Amino acid sequence: MSRRDFLRRSAIAGLGAAAAGVPGLCWAEGDVLHIRTYNDVKFLDPALMFSGSEGLIGYALFQNLVGFKSDGSWDWELQAAEAFEQLDERRYFFRLRRGIRFNNGFGEMTAEDVKYSLERVVDPALNSPNAGDMGSLSHVEVRDRYSGVIVLDSPFAAFIPIGLCGGTGCLLSKAAMESVGGQFTIEPPASAGPYQFKSWQAQRKTVLEVNPEWRGEPTDFREIHIYPMIDVKSGELAFEAGQLDFTQTSIEAVDVFRREMPPASRMKVIQALRYYWVGMNQDHPRLRDIRIRQAIQWGIDVEAVIEAAWFGLSKPATGIIAPGLIGHREQADIPPRGDPDVARALLRDAGVRTPYRIRLDVIATALDRTAAQVIQWSLGKVGFEVELRTQDNATFNTMGMESTGERWRDVQLYIMSFFMLGDPYYATEWFVSEQVGVWNWERFRNEEFDRLHKIAMGSSDAEERDRLYQRMQHLMEASGCYRFLTHGVESLLYRDHIEPALRADGYPLYAGFRRAPVRKA
Amino acid sequence: MLGFIARRTGLSLLIVVLAVSLLFGMIHMIPGDPASVLLGPRATPELRAELNERMGLDQPIVVQLGRFLGNAARGDLGEDVFSNRPVADIVLEQLPFTLMLVFAAIGAATLIGVPLGCFSAIRRNSLLDRIAGILSVGFIAVPSFVVALYALLLLSVELRWFPAIGAGETGDWASMAHHLVLPALALGLGWVGYIARLVRASMLEVMGENHIRTARAFGLPERVVIGRYALRIAILPTVTILGLGIGTMLSGALFAEIVFSRPGVGKLLYEAVMTRNYPVVMGTVLVTTVFFVAATLVSDIVNALLDPRLRTQGDRR
């Protein structure tokens, strides 16, 4: 064989081997679940977690006394507790199920573990940024090995949905935590949930595996691989390439997938809870006159904004509390379409020269920019000249904070959105007077609002809370500082051989994922 | 030669210090607050102040810079604001993935581009030269992200030959190489065309010179004339460009790391900037700057080794 022949044959053999070694890739089959999440894990310690994606992993690793149902509602159910009862406005009784065991040899879960887990979140020595989730938690009284009473300093209506059901309510083993000095970053020293921590590779994946100590309902998947992917489009492509079983999609992809779904896949579009609004800094000289702010409220065509930025998939918001939650309003004071004539009249009454120049700040994302452009257009029709300014996330998110300099003085209009959980307290707490210059960038100050917020926070009467929160949203809207936009949507793509378990806001509850029953054609 | 290396090394160190100082100032000039990102919406002013103090952000920028450079000289790049892990560990954990990507891309581009350029120069104005020319310009003209997306759609989504995301299983070289193909293609394809055009132009110039005519007159085989006498000189500008190219690819790696969801310093830096995680930003910038300057230094030294005139120029001054 000549050298040339040898080279040629080697090349052919190499290509053949490469092709043979590259089967039609489809990692997602079998008993391993592959899921995309939007950012990498930094902390899995419940007291230190600060992103939603960490909380979701926490739900799979740990048990809470009570947790959210995975049926898409905000109802809660017993988890580690076999009995849970609110004794009065400040005290909650619990009794643990017997035989819940921590892995790594840390034994059975007891009431002492509950006491340790909850109290450490509010321990000033730990400086937990999540302490606020526990509201006014004072202490936990241990009655016997399995039962105890949680005591609050003052009534806190959101204690169950936010404090106990949330990531901060995850239960740890006191002995295990003490063995690692009282806190950990990624690898828990012990856990008692359906899954246990297997590995974490920075920026690559977190792997959970079935917890051998788990005695609850068996899980359907041996392992869960969670991939942090910043770009939602990469998630879509990875799903189409067969590497993922579950991913969020971008809003613009929903229509594409509706027309042509990837093989053996399903899509679910859920109205989300996050709330978007146009905020107006009422202390800025150009927005001090309420008639100008009201002209902006009436001038913005919310339906047009949703049509352009959310592709018509989401619904107009009537406030900051989404449908299905206590305090949701059936309709806003100002209709979604607004009314250009009313807006023009208000501007005329204000006696300002048109076009009236204002600036609108937005985060540099396609969605926010599109929404801003439509707002620019609709306000342009009624006599405003809107200058758009885009900023990166971290710059934008400190714009109205007094602690970061004098930029707050220059804030005029902005499109903002806040994450939301299953209790209205989580929405209104950012708009009280105490929050002016922190998260309340509209600098909205209203004594009645502050008073109602406190009453609603302490009330356990659902009807009363519903009425109070509706009134609070009316006060927000009447101030002229807010034009509510929408709650957005969560669009999810998953294989048809799995049945995802979801929280009401569309966030996945990994431990509840099941194999779908075989569907006949 | 040693004097040449010493001079270049000194200059390189100066460039690193200047570049890092400049970036340090720029990063601290942009608004944004790591305490807000790290501590979440419910952080108290006391918590914020404590974090700022721990990060040294309560000090004047000059003091912060001096402290950073001093610590960096001892190999201490500080600690990640979030996890308190040493930044050096975090960066070094991610660096191999970026280096693998960059070297795979530049290596493949060189292996394809240099022969393509030589071939075009030897077959000047032939049909194949014209086809190679069109291909080269086409490769240069198509933006990397377009290559990335089409490669993903065709080779990953449609044909499922290559994975769309990830870097493969650690320790499994076949898996890692498999995951490297598409990102390296996206990053390196433009360089194939660039190197091919550069080598062609240099070869055409060199092949017209006297020593090539002399070599041919001596009856040396054309393979020897091209390989030993023409290419050795014609490759010099390419070596310089490759040094710079590695630096450019370090920045280009960011898009590949995000699109293909690969780990790497580009993605690390992006996330650190977004969260104003200053120690990680500075550590990553320092490491990539050192790497870029080192690549340029190596290309200078290789050039000097290939062309003795370069290493004596400095001595004559």
C-alpha cells in the first residue's frame, strides 16, 4: 500500500468511525430527566438561596412541613407534617410523620430539626437575606420528639404560603448542619426529600439522584440533570435536538411551536404571576402634576403593548395581583385600551406645551424594548415625546435606589416587573412608604395604603384580605403613578412521555415529575 | 534572543497592568450594586454596608486597585462575592473549557486555512483558486452567530449528529471532543477564510522573490521549494495574526459559550458583570488579559525564531 493509499483509507475509516459513533442523539429517554433552568446554582442552603431556580432544586432535596400542591394551584398540602393546624393568629401546631429519615446517616427528622431549620433563618447571626420570608417568626416550641408549635411575634398571613411553603421553609438536619459549621453553599450535608444531591459542575449541570432514605411516594426518575442556560433560545434548540425533556420557551417561539411541534412533544402556556407595569416617579419635576401622570395612564394602550411584546398571549393586568390570588381585581379603573381623548384633555388641563418630553427607561431585552416602543407610539399620539433609554439589568435595578447615589432623582418613567408568589402580601409590600427610595421608585406615599397593608398582613380572614388588597390597588392606580400592563405568560415545552408537576406560576416541581401514561394513537 | 524575550516580557507585563487598571476603573464607573443583586430585595442597609465593606467597596478606587494588583501579584485574586470561593479556583476551573474551544477553533482553522491558501497560491487564477477564493470570502463574511445557529439547526436539531449544548462528560475525551465540534466550527470558520487569504497573498509575494527562483534553478523539487523556502517566510504574518486571533477568539468564545451553553470564562465573565460580582470580573479579566498578551508574546517569539532579522532589529537600535 502506498503512503497516499494509506492516508486516503485512514481518512475514510476515520470518517466512518466518527459517523458510527454518532447515533441519532436522544439523551432524554430512560429514567433520567433533563431540565433547563435559567441560571446556575450558587447556594442550596435554604437561608442563603436567592434565586428561584435554587428554590426549585431545594423542593426536590428537602421536605417542608407543608408544601405547594403540584396541580397548578396555590393550595398547600402536608409534606413532612402529618398534622398542621393554625391555633390562633400567631401560633401554628405541627406534628411530624414518623420515619422521615435524613440521608448520610443523620437519622430521623424530629421537632428539634424543625426548630433549628426555621429559627436559623431569622437568626441575626446568620444574616439571612431571606429572613423576611419568615415574617415575624419568633421561635418554635418543641413539645415532644415529633411535635411543636411555631410562634410568631405578630400575625403574618403569608406565613404559610411564603414562609413555610417557600424555599426558606426547607427542613434541615440539625446534627448534619452542626457538623459543617452551621451553613453550606451547594452540597447539603444531609437532606430528607425525594432526591439527594449527587454533583454540581459550575455552569454545566446539577445532578440529583433518588434519595435511598426516601419512604414517600416513589419517584419515576432515577436522576434529574438540571442545566443552567442563560439563553432561552439555546434551551429550545437543545430540546429540539433531543437533549432536554423540559424547558421554558421564549414568547415568540410559542406560535412557531404551535404550528409545528417537535416530535413527541407538548407545550403548555400558563398565565404567569409576575406583574409588569409602567412606573412614574411622582417626585420628578416633569411628573409632579397628577394630570400629566393620568394622561400617561390613559394614553397607554395596554392591549397594543401586549399584542406586540407578548404576541397577544397574555392578558391585561388589572393591578399587581394576578387572577386566582386573594385580592385580584376583576377590572382596573382605567380600561386596557385607555382613551386618547381623555389623555389629551388631561394634558390640556395641565397647561403644558406639547409635545411634552419624558423619558422611559427599560431593561435591554427584546420584550421590554418592544413594549417601550409601543408605549412611545401610543403616548406620541396624545402629545408626549418619549425618549427611550435601555440599560442592563444590574444598572436598571438600582436606578431608583437612594442607597446607590443620586440617579433616583433623574428617574421618570420605566417599565418594571416584579416576581410574585402565592400571597398578595408579596406584591404590596414593595409599595409602602417605607420602601420609597428602596423598591418604591414611584415614591408613592399613601397613609391609607400603608395602614391597609398592615391590616391585610395580619388578617386571616380571606374575604377581608381580598377586599383590602383590591382597595390598595385602586389607591395605587388613583395616584397616577402606575399603569398596570400584564402578568405575562410562562410557556413550557416537554416530552410527551413525561407529566410535569407545576406550581401555579408554571415553575417546575422536579420531584413531582412523572412518566406519562402511554398514549395510543 | 534572550534580550529580545526579556524586552517583550517586560512590555507585556506593562500592558497587563495598564489594561487591568483601565478595566478596573471602567467596571467601577458603571452603575449597579452587587449588594442589591446578592442580598435580594429584603436586604437591610446594615447588610448592604457589611457586604460593601467585606468586598472593599467602601474604599477609594485607587486603594481598591492597588490592593487588587498587590494581591494578584501573590496569586490571590480575591473571593467570589456569592460563594466565598477563591476567584482563582473559579477562573481556573472554567479556563480549560475556553482554551479547548479557542485552540480547537484556531487549530482547525489553521489546518484547513494554510493548505487552502498554499493551494490557491500555487494554482493561482485557476478555477480551483477562484472557488477557494469565493469560499474563503464567504467564510469571512458570514457572522459567527449565523454559523452557530445554522450548524445547530442542521447538524444538531435535524441530523442529531452533534449535541446542541454542554461540554461533554469530564474525563471522557471522546464526549468532550464531540461537544466541541459545533462551537469550534462556529468560532473558527471565519478564520479559515481569513488565514487562507492571508497565506495566499504572502505566498504569492514570496514566490516571486529571488531566493525561490534560485531554489528552482538549483532543481529542487517544487514540494521542497514551497514547504521549506516559500511557506516558511510566507507564514510569518499568519503567525502574528494567529497570536491576535487567539485574543479575539477569547472574546468570541462568549457567544459560543452562551449559544451552546458551554462552561467557560466568557460565560463566567458575562454573568459576573451582570451581577456586579467585581472580584470574579477582575479575576477573569486579568487571566484573559494575561493569556492574550502571552499569546501575542509567543507569536512574536515564534516570528523571531523563524526570521532572524526580527530578533536582531532591537539589538541594533
